[in-house]
Amino acid sequence: MSLLSRRRGSNGLEIWPGYVDALSTLLMVTIFVLLVFVLAEAFLSVALSGSDKTIASLRGQIAQLSSVLSMEKTKDVSLEGELAELKANLQQAAAERARLSASLAASQSEVSGQEKLNEAALSQVQTLNEQIAALRMQLASLAVALDAARQKDKAEHVQIVNLGQRLNEALARQVQQLQLYRSEFFGDLRKALAGEKNIRIVGDRFVFESDVLFPSDSAQLSPEGQQKIDDVANAIVDISRKIPPHLNWVISVDGFADQNAIQGGPYKNNFDLSAARALAVLHLLIQDGVPKKRVVAAAFGAEHPIKKGNSAEALAQNRRIEFRLTSAD
């Protein structure tokens, strides 16, 4: 039988296995490709899940830092409020001291029945002076602490704990120590000048009537006045050896004049005269060995009289030099 006859007599079943093989191969390739896609999707899902966790963690850290920053800002605001409150307290205490001083000056020429009231006013003035000194020191320390806290917060966001309590404790200790030495200084000075009726302690001040130290309308110390200032200088030098170095103290020399106009001499008015007298006393203290950094001078003219009226007694008391042991801060 010829080749042509064989082909014509074929029914096409001989090529079926080839189609089956081709379809099987195509199916296997398709399954493999699908498997690859499934695995890739699984790996991608795992990677995305890890990224979501990382992002969530970072968001949590950002929220925590924002909370810390908010807390520090709140603390700065609190410190500023405390500082403002201390300033207000200082002004109120100063006003109260002025009122009590005026009340005390008015009551000094009254009858003996008012002596108890004077003693109470003196005690209140002294207490207020101590409170004002403490407030000033606390105000300065809080200002420094607030500035330091702001600078530190910018760099590290450091939390400040119990700052006010620690400052109050430290300031109270320093004020108490200075008060002890102030009392000792006044006691030594009182002994050195015993018997002088025109020299007295008023509140936290040691008061010399100017007539004891200077001629009328003059800032030239009399020989008797020089001797009395020498005694004051000795008391200051003695107490300076006892006060610890960390206490920043000074002796304030305050000059006052009466309200009568100047009658002659080189001074134009009572203010100039009171300033010259305060400086004359200050220079003599330094000459007698008191360190320069431990003395300051101030002039008040005819302001702040301690006795009202135009009597000879009132004018004599208002012409005065006052000494105060106080803080230099």
C-alpha cells in the first residue's frame, strides 16, 4: 500500500498524545507561575506587616516625646507663675513695711501707754524685713533656676522635681544664719557704745543722730564722731571673722537729713548733705580695716523721717546715720 493510501486511511488518533503532552506542559507552567505569584504575595504581605509595626512604634515614640515636651512647657509656665507671685509678695511686704515704719514713727512721741504698741510694731517691722530679704533672695534664685531650666529643657527635656521645696529650704537656712550674726553684731555694737543716749537700735538698724558725729550743715566728722565710727568699725571687723564665706553680706551706711533748708556750706540741699555724710562714714570704716566689698552707702535726704513734727527733738532724731547688716544679693 502506498504512503498516500496510508495517510488517507488514518483517522487522526496518532497525533493526540502530542497534544496531551503539550497541554500537560502548559498546565504545569501555569501552575508554577501561579505558585510563584502566591509566594511573592505572601512575602510581600509579611514585609508590609513588619513595616506597619515599625511605623506604629515610631508613631508611639513621637507621641511620647510630644507628651514630655508638653510637660516641660507646663513646668516652665508654672515657674514663671511662681516668680510673678514672689514679685507681688515682695511689693506687698515692702508696702506693709513702709506703713508700719510710718506708724512706728508717729507713735514714738506718745505717752508710755503706747510703748507696748511700739514694741509690737518694731517686732512686725523686723519680721517684715526678714521676710523681704528672704523673698529677694528667693526671687533671684528662682530667676536663675528658671533660666537654667529653660536652657536645659531645650537640649535634654529634663524634668525638674521639687525645685521650689529645695530652694525654700536652702534660702531659709541662709536667712537664719545671717539673722544670727546680725543679732550678734548689734549686741557687740551696743556694748561698745553703752551709755550713749543718742544712739539706739530701731528695727534692723543701728541709728546715730548726726549731731553726735557732725557739726551743723557739715560732712566733716568731729573727733568724738570719729571715735564712735572707729568703735563701729571694730565691731564690723570682729563679726566679719565669724560670718561664713558663703554668706554674701554688707553693712549699709544710710544718710538722712531733717527737713530744714541748708543754711550754708558747700551743699546745695539736704540730699547732698546726707550723701556726703554717708560717704564720710564709709571711708572711715574702710580706713579702719573694713573690707570695701562689705560696705555700701546710700542717701535719703529729708525723706523717711523717723519722727514727725518740727520740734527740736524731732529734727535731731531725723538727722541721722543708720547702719544695717544685710544681704548683698
